[in-house]
Amino acid sequence: MAIPLLIDTDPGIDDALALLLAFASPEVSVEAITTVAGNVPVERCTANVCRVLEVLKLSRQPLVAQGASKPLVRSLVSAGHVHGEDGLGDLHRFSDADGSPRYPPVEPRLAPGDGPDLILECAARFDGELVVVALGPLTNLALALQRDSRRLASIRRLVVMGGAVACPGNVTPVAEFNFYVDPEAAARVLQAGLPLELIPLDVTRQTVLSRSALDGSLAACPGPIAQFVSDFTLKGFAFGADSGEGGLTLHDPLALAVALDPSLVSSEALHVAVECGGSLTRGMAVADRRPLPAQHKRPPNCRVAMSVDACRFLALFLDRLCRASR
Ligand code: RIB
Ligand code: CA
């Protein structure tokens, strides 16, 4: 039986690649997608999810619900400079041979209720079996906790892309973007006792996709999906070249891949807290890695991926992306 999956996301170029990976993976059944403000305003995130679904032309559509338009208590900090103002590499730039827009607007078809409602509804429907993959700020998960923590606690796994544990951040010297945008939400989710697996920059930074590897893979499966991937990743590769990352860092696809195959990473059980008060340290993931006896530290509240089989992951990603593109 395919594992029921809910993806909470702020697409976002790497989020969109994670969505394509999920739909190309027989191990899982994407039952629902919830959007959250992050890389771009939530309305654009929702439009981008609908764009991916439109391009994929799936026979069975997941439920889609729009979530939080801003963090719990702070104003939104977004990342249009990384993902494009539309969140998918500024797709309006692309036209077909006849000059018509290659990506005309898509009419969103949304489930009733908002993102946190859909998360709780799926937790109930797939009681004990639902795997949630969170690829953006944790605002929707925190709101779902506020509404019905007992129901949310019934999920099988919560795989979170976020944090920087023993490496620098990507928004400040110490903070990763998803935790920086909504540190209060990240703090609440981490201390809620959920079966949380954290996929931080410590491992995602080791999974950088080169343009040549992507082009080589897509050349084997030409068509509208391959064209879409080539178009929406263009700005991501430009950012990667400018920022010295050397390619497109697959933060969210790695988190999604761990939901498919946990053996891709090695993890440590750690207590992780999130800094909410500091001006210099807002959003910092503070992991207790001191070599002390367990009784002298707070008990672990998550498992943190600290090493990754990057080659095996990249091979899986490209193989599945090609499958998605057929
Ligand atoms: O720090 C990387 C994370 O922030 C990724 O999820 C990316 O999509 C952005 O949301
Ligand atoms: Ca994301």
C-alpha cells in the first residue's frame, strides 16, 4: 500500500521539484497539499501548486488548501530574489513559438477550509498512517497544533526541511530561511512531541544539482514537463551561480526523498530549540549536542539528519524526475 502523504509547502523552485518527485514515486500517495507564505506570498504559492498539477495532468488530483498568509506573530519575509517574484522563476517570461504565453493563468480548485484544517482532516482520515512533509515555514503546522494537538499527534511521521545545526545559516549567519521566517511556529512544533525528523542545511547543502546533470536527464524524456522543469529552474541556477552554491541546492527534494527512503540520511536524536528572542540569532536552531550523560540534558524532541548519501539521493531524484516527465 502506498503511504498517504500531505505536503505543506511554499513553492518555490525547490518545493516544485519536491512535488514532482513525490508524484513520480510509487511508495507514496500525495493525498493533500497545503500552502504557506514563505518564499512568496501564499496566494502565489497556491497558484504555483495549481500550476504543477496542471502541467502534470494527473488522473487523480490531491486536495489543495491555502494556509497561512503570514507567520504567527511576525510580518512575512519572502525570497523573490531567489525564486522569482512569482515563486517559479518568473514563468511569464516564456512564450511559445506563436508568441502566446507558455504558462497562461491556471484556475485554482481548492478544498473547503484552510491549510491547517486540511492537515487535521487528513490526520484523522489516515489515522496513524499519514506522513507530513513540511517544506516551508511551520506556520500551518503550528496553527493545526493550536486547533487540535491530539489529532495532529496521530500522524506517523513529520519530516521538516529546516534549521542549520552545525553549519551557518542561509538567511543570517545562524538561521535557515524556514525557521527564520516563523521562529515561533518552529519552536512550538519542535516542542509538541511530534514524531519529527529534521532535514537541516547540514545535509541539504550537500545535494547540489548541476545544470548539466539536469539537462542530461531531461534530454532523455522530452515533453511539456521537461520543458516546464527547464523553464522554472532557470532562475534557480542563476541564483546558485551568483551565490557560489554552484548549482541548484535541493533542500526540499531531499526532505521529500527522506520521506520515501529514510536510509538516505543518518540521524541523531537531539533536543532542538529555536531562538525567538535574539535580534542577531532569530530563528537559530539550538541543538544540544554536548557529550553529557542523557540525564544531564533535556530529552531529545526530534531526529536530526547530520549526514546524507548525496550520490544515491541525486541519482534517485534524477531517475524519478525523468519518470515524472514521461
Ligand atoms: O532554506 C531553504 C528552505 O527555504 C527551502 O524550503 C526553500 O524552499 C525555502 O523555503
Ligand atoms: Ca520551501
